[in-house]
Amino acid sequence: MPERLPVAMSGAAALLLGAATALALAPLGELRSGWFALTVFAAGCAALGARSRPAAAPLVGAALWLFHNGFAEHRYAQLGWDGWAVETRHLALLTGAALLAALAARLPRRP
């Protein structure tokens, strides 16, 4: 089984991944609130979660939520608040994607 990233390294990688995702979505014109940007950020959480320890999932989810909220939802790196229900759903989706990928990566592989 390959070694998983430590929690602190996963947090740093999540910040870099969030910045790279926002930069990649900008030329596509997809830095706006909607399903596409949220799906891309969730896929990034899952990809990083597969290489991270399950304990890092809240940190990965929160870091990517910051970039999604600041660049895709409210633009120009301004964090906004759309209410508890909306923000909790987004944070739960991103954290859940990282956690499920981290747990699935720990399952034993069958030959």
C-alpha cells in the first residue's frame, strides 16, 4: 500500500489544488456559481483524498471550499455567505468527496 500524505501536507496540497483549479476554470468562463465548478472542485477533493489520510478530509474540504466560495461563487477572492444551508451543503459535499476517496483507497485490492 503506498504511503499516504500527512495531514499538514494534504492541507498544503489542497490550497495549491484550489488555486490551480480556480486558474484552470477562469479561461473556460466557469468561475461562477453552478454545478460545473462545484463538480470540478469536488473531483479535485476526491483526487487529493485518494492520496491523503482520512483525518485530512476536513482540511481538504475546507481548503477547497474557500477557493470555491471565493472564486467561483462570489468572484474576486471575496468570501460570501449564502446561508447555513447552502454553505453547509457545499462544505459537506467537498469534505465527503475527500473522505470517501480516502476510505476507498484504504480498501484492500484483490488480485
